[in-house]
Amino acid sequence: MGARTPPPARPPLLTSPGLGLDACSRQEVIGGPGAFLAEGYPSFEAAVRRKIIREIAAAPTPGPLVERVAV
């Protein structure tokens, strides 16, 4: 059999030189209202639930984008 071609190199993790994953996430990825960094699935589940509840509670009531008012 002939020589096999090595698999392509994996892309680097989303980390900046000298930063761990948490610090890099805070600096490069996470932002905006309700942003969070969870440690483990149970924390992630609770954080996503809180974020969704906050977003739904803050959503404007459904209706037309423009209301016509008779004078």
C-alpha cells in the first residue's frame, strides 16, 4: 500500500494567545444584555432558561408596527 495522506489539521480553538477559554469567551464572544458563561450543562440550562424568560418578558406586545390614529 502507498503512503497515506495525513488528515487536515484541525482549526485552532477560539482562544487568543495567553488567554484561557473562559477569558477568551468573555473578551471575544460574549456580550450584550443577558450574556452568560456557564460551567457545565446544569448551569447552562438554568442560564438559558433565565435569558429566554427575560427576553420574552421584555418583548413588546404584538401589534402593528405603525398604528393609525383618527383625529
